[in-house]
Amino acid sequence: MSIKEMDSVTHVIPWRNGQKQVLKFNGYKPKIYTNSCYTHSFFEVLQCLRNEEVLCDIRLETDDGTIVCAHKVVLVSACPYFRAMFTSFSEGAKYVVNIRELDSNILQLLIDYIYTGKIMVTEQNVMDLLPASVLLQLDYIRDVCVEFLKKQLNLSNCLGIKEFADFYNCMDLLSSSEEYIKTHFLKFIETDEFLSLSSEEVINLISCNDINVPFEEKVFECVINWVRHELDCRYDNLPKLMEHVRLSLASQEYISIIVDEEPLIKNNPKCKDFVNEALNFHIVKKHRHITVPQTIRNSPRQTGLKFLLAMCHSSGMGNCYTSWYDPATKLLHKTIKMNMEFELCALVLIKDHLVFALGNNYINLISIEMLDLSSQSLQWKPTVDMLIDRSFYGVGVLDDRIYAVGGDIIGDSQLNSAEVFDVSVQEWRFISNMSTGRMNLGVAVLNNLLYVVGGYNYPFALKSVECYDPTLDIWIPVTEMSTNRRGPGIGVLDGVIYAIGGDCQEYDNSVYLKSVEAYTPITKVWSSIADMHLCRSDPRVVTFNGLLYVMGGFNGSTRLDSIEIYDPKTNTWTLDTLSTSVEVIYGAVVVDGSPHLRTD
């Protein structure tokens, strides 16, 4: 019957009082309906039948004599292993089949999964479930076991999981465990697991281009530690290992003082050759007209790593030290020979390699210093001071120029003046004044404009915002925040300005904030987002890999040694603790991984 013919279909049915009623339909097309509960209820019945051993036609027996009953047709439909067993081999005619080398509890879990589609993976059973799923070709269980183990990776088990994955040919788990070891290289080489590696395994690791090691000195030190662990049987491997240490990437000073004086190196002619090669590299590199031959031992590792270079407060008044923070491992490391004897106000990056540390006018310790990350010898060097001795001012970078905005002078009122530093001519000059004097303000740069956010003008914290247009040398009013904020942290991410924390001081009373609001220039509106975990005034904020890192700050008189990470995609904050030795972070910038940023 055609669709057209169906338009005229009528049905005659019995109706009231025995009379017949004629029904005529509208001619809708046929439709297939699916009962979403059908399959579930169907397998529920099968599972009940199995538990009651009703219509079961196969008994699976493990090595310990445990019997697991099932229906062949169910096993064949769900499992390639049983499909082959019951359709292609003699077991198809048997009622009892022995399943060798498979734990009875694991077999019961797998058969339950075949009937229910559910499996519980635990720390206790995952190492047995995965090989059993490989044997029975249950890919889903294999995949969830792999995913479970990936989330369990840590420094104590990553090597064992790597070997386990290699044995069972789980290439994605093998890749993840290798990646974990390379990412956490600096911590892994401190473990007993590293010391247990064979020489071939150590070579495979340190020869990788993408191990997370910003300091080649650490590679040298791990090799020496590995050899010393079993010196008698490992010493002969030292030249083979040193061949893969990129010694030329270490500083000339380190090579001369540490490497060349290492007894294991001094007494080994082949290793001495590597030392001389590295020293010659540094000598030749100083002569720009000489081309340095490229070898594996002087090629930078291609990690593409980024780090947060941070200035942290030490126990002494007005004393800061330089650190670097690795977001991959969440570790903060103190560097050597990079201390400064002043109270830091801000840290900024110019031209990807010039880091400027701008000091506060705190008991007359005003100073500005520069660090050239491209230099072989890292050292903070003084540079040109500002035109006004400001303290608690805001700092921003626009077109490779440093802007210092507002602040105050000790014993004087808050400043509305601003000045700009041109790196190319090493000179500060004034720009037009803001409409409002403010100290402890936040500064953001977006769309070639310089925004000043909040701050303090005695006796109140401010919620006003204005922006500077360098092409016109004018300040333009911007929509006010919903909250007065002194000392807010400021971040810029994906075209949005974030005002983070601060305090809303009025006279001598302060309320510290964990609230955050975001400003979009297109809509000209400030909107509240999720609160941080902790109240923070004057935190340092950097943008990294699509996330906001909010570091340190104050909560009343308490210096915070933690970091909070904001993900705008989920509107959530993650709280992490930094080293307990850190009192407060005064500044941070994102820099390329540098082989010269050495640690203690």
C-alpha cells in the first residue's frame, strides 16, 4: 500500500452498544519507536537467570576451582575471545571450560560487566583487570583501566606503570607515563626509582629533547648521582652517559668550578674531552665572527617550556630574591646570585628577554634594576631611576615602554602623575596626569590602552577606573567597578580585564576581599565571577596557557604563600601551596625556559 493510498485508510471497530464506529486517520508516515529501557531490562533478566543458574549452558572454571556460570550466546555476542572459543574450537561443545591464569574474582567482574555494562575499577584490582581485559579483548575495560592508571601517576609509581604498560603493549599508557617522567624530571631524578634505572634507560631519558629541565647542570648532577649509587659497576658507563649531557648549555663558571673538579670526571680521559669541548664552546661563542659548529651537546633542548620568573620577599627587611616557578610541576625554585637589596613594587618583561624590577620608595631604598635573560652571565644591573621617587605605584608595559603611574611620596598625598620609560633611549619622561591621585592601584594593558583600576586616595579605597591613550596623551573615564578595591591584582585574558581581591579600606578599617570582577571593553560592563578561595590584597597576577595565576598577597598581616589558578572556561579556582619558605611574591613574569637560570 502506498503512502497516498494510506491517506484513505479507514478502520471499522466495535463501539458502544455493539454498534460499529468508522475511524479515519490523517495519513502520517510510518515511524519506528525504540524502547530505551528495553536493552537494560533485557540484560537485567539475563543476569537474574545467570545468578539463578537458569538456562546456563557454560561453566567457566578458574585455577582455584571457582565456577562462574553463564550463557554462551551472551558471551559470544559481547566478547571476541569467547566468540572465537565457542564458534571455532572444541570448547563450543563443552559444558565446563577451564580459564587458566585468570583470577576468579577478576573473571567474575568481567562476566558481570558483559551482562550489565558496568565495571568498578579500584586501586586494588586495576593491575589485574587491565591484562585480563587484554586477554579477553574487552577494549572498553582496557581503556577505562588505562584512564584510571593515568590519573594515578605519581613519582613513586610512574616507572612501574611505564614498565607495566610496556609489557602489555598499552602504548597510550606507556606514552603518558613517559611524559609524566619527562615533565617531572627534576623531582624524578631525586627518587630511588631513578637510581634503579639501567644505563640504557638513563641514556634514553637524558637524551630526550623534551625533558622538563631548564638547567643542564641538573642533568650532569643526576648522572653523577646515578654512577655513585653503585660506583663499582657503573663507573665504566660514565662516558656513555656524559655523551648525552649537553654540557655546553651550563654556565662557563659551573663547568670550570664544579664539573672540571669532579673526581669522577678528572680521572676519566673521555669525560675530560667533553669538559674541554664545553669550555671551548664558551670561548668561541664570545667571538661573534666565528661560527660555532652545531652538535647535540650544544643544542638547546626543544621543550618550548615557559616559566614564571618571580621576585620573592626574604626574611630580611627590604630584601628580595629571584625564583622561578614551573607550572607543570607546581614547584618554586630559588635561583643563585640574583638577589636585590630593595623592596620590590613590580616586575615587567620587555622584548621577551629584558626583565625590569622596579622598587618601592620604602625608607629611601628606591631602585630600578634590569636582568638580561639572553646573557650568559645572569646579573641584575642598575638602570635609570624614575623622575619622581614614588612608592606603591602601578606599573604597565605598552609598546615595549614601561609606565609608572600614581603612588605617593612619603609624608605627602597620593600622586596623579605618571611617567614612561623608553628602553631604546634609556630615558623617563612625564605623560599627562590622571584625573585622580591614587596609590596601591592596579594596572592593565588591553587594546593599546593603559587602564588604572581602583587604588587608594586617603581616606578611601577607590572603585573608579580610567584609561590612557598614548596616541592622544589623554586619560578617559571608564565604568566604575562594583566594589572599592585597594591593592587589587590585575590580569588580562582573552580580551577581558580581571580585578582580583584587594581590600576596601576606609580610614583605618580594612576588609580584605576574595571577590573578583571582570571588565569587557566591548560591553563596558564589570561582571562578578567566582570568588577565590582566600582573601588577597596586593597579589601578583600572570596569564599562562589560558589561565590566570594569582600569586601571594596579604590577608591582613598574614603573608600568603599560596597560588590560585583561574580557568575562565569553567569559572573555577584551584588552590595550590607554594614552598613554605616563601613569605610573599612581589612580582612575576612569564619567560622562556632558560638554561642559565640556575638554582641552589
